[in-house]
Amino acid sequence: MKVLRSLYVNWRRRRIYGAALAGPARGVILRYHSVGEPEAVGRYLDPGLSVSPECFREHLEVLRRHCRVVGPEEMTRRLSGRDDGPLAVWITFDDGYRDNHDHATALLAEAGLTATFYITTGPLTSGRGLWISELWRLVPRLPAGASTGLPDDFPRQVPEDSEGRRRLRRRVTRWFAGMTADEREGWLDHLARLAGVPRGEGLEQSFLTPELLRRMQAAGMTIGAHSRSHPHLDHLDPTHHAEEVLGSKEDLEQILGAEVPDFAYPNPSGGGRFGEQARASVAAAGFRTAVTSTPGPLGPETDRLRLPRIGVYAGAQQALVYHLLARAGRR
């Protein structure tokens, strides 16, 4: 069954990615989260969401040889019609992990390339990392069999096995994504007490700082906004959208002393085809572009505030993406 599922997933990815690369704009937007060694990344993030520095260097070499790496301005110009030049690739990163500076920016600069980094601004000064990182560290430390203290539709007791904890973490992550920042903070306090550890323990160096952001900007990287607390805007009460969307734009503009016109919707499917209120909030904040986490082709009809992206992850998936990119770039 696992083999059949793997074959199906690979076939489906080929179809989706192939369609994305065949768009009339002859361009694609890539979405990364992290660049680091798995053991180091695993302290604050699922390593499956990261690629190693060695792999990222190889990715950049493929792009240098077969594609044209562009930023948001050139990519949006391409949307007006087909371009017969090299395949355009816009590299993006979500969230704001410190390895974006320590590894990704360093390797991009070494290759003479640039990327756009979408930053969740709340953790920039908290010293506790992103709440997703806190959950990643807290759930494995919860005492087995203890009362979770979560709502009735969650397990009443902390699972003993790692798979049960993984499922619990994923469910809590989806639940937290629809909360306000204050509500989420209260539940994180509860889980930290249950685990018997201080909030943010071990995450002090996991996230970017304002100074590191300014260094990335000076190195030629584009900085975009990714909300203040990483909620799923489609699930969050719209009365809190301005605080999250416009607030993150204002935070970054104050830090960088420059306009921040680009936004990325947080969370899988964020800003998707049913997220009309989320899109309206992004438009009201004055962003010129907004990217989603959903793959798709780019062309004249593409909504500039719902630009599709292809994610790049550890394992065989990244090899498939770059095989297709190299093939498309040679056409």
C-alpha cells in the first residue's frame, strides 16, 4: 500500500508541477522555509520542511545554468504575456528562521542570486521563536498519559507513542492557526506548564532579528511580510486581519526604513480561492503582490494577490522539482 501511495503521489506531483511550469508567463515561484543540516533544523522545525546547504547550493547551480532568477517586479511584468527567454524563477522563503541569514543568504550571495524572504514579525523581538517551533519542541515533552487539558474533541490524555504525538501536534497546529495571537499565547503557556519547561526554551537563536534582517537587505535580498503571528487568515476572524497583515508591513518598514510591498499568506492553502476576506485585507494594506502556498501556472489571468508557488522540501520531492525545472529551462 505504501508503494502504491508513493507512486500515486509522485505521479500527481509531476502533473501539478508540469502544469505550473507550462504557464504562458514561462515562470515559476519556488517556496522554501529553511536551509540547514537536519540535526540542527530539528531543534526548531520539522526537518522535512528544510533542505541542506549542500542541496541548496546544487539547486542554485541548476537555476544559474538553466533559468533566469528574478524578483517580484520582473516576475509580475512577465504576467502580461508569454516570454520566450529563459524560464524565470523567483525564489522565496517563508517564516523567518535564522538559517535564512546564516545559510540561505550566504549561499545566494555566493552564487550572485537573490531571493524574497517573507517574515513573521512577532518573533523578531520575542526571543521565543515562532509558535510552530514551540509546538514542535513542546509536544514531545508532554508527560505520557497526562491530561491534555485541551477541548473535548482532542485526546484527553497525552499519547505515549511518537505517531500519536505527531497527530496531536498536527491537530493542535491547525487549531492554533485560527486563533488570535493572545488566545494562542494562553494555550502555549498551558502546554509549557504541562511539559515543565519555560516558554521558548531552546529557541533563543532559532529566528531572525531586526539586525540580521537589515544585513540581508544590505546583501540585496528582498524582504516581504508574512503577518505578525502566522495565523491562517481564511480561518481568523476578519476583525483581526488588519493587525496581522498591515501590522506586519508596518513592523518591517520601521525596521528596514523602506517600503515593503510584497506579502505571503501564512499556512497551507492560505489566501486560496475561497479566501476572499484574506485577499481583501491584503489589498487594503496596499501590497502589490501576494503569494500563496498552492502550485499553479503563471499567466496574464493570474491574480497578483494570489500568485501560486511550488514548495521545495527535503527528500525525493526536491529532486523531482529540480529535474522538471532543468528540463523546462532547456526548452
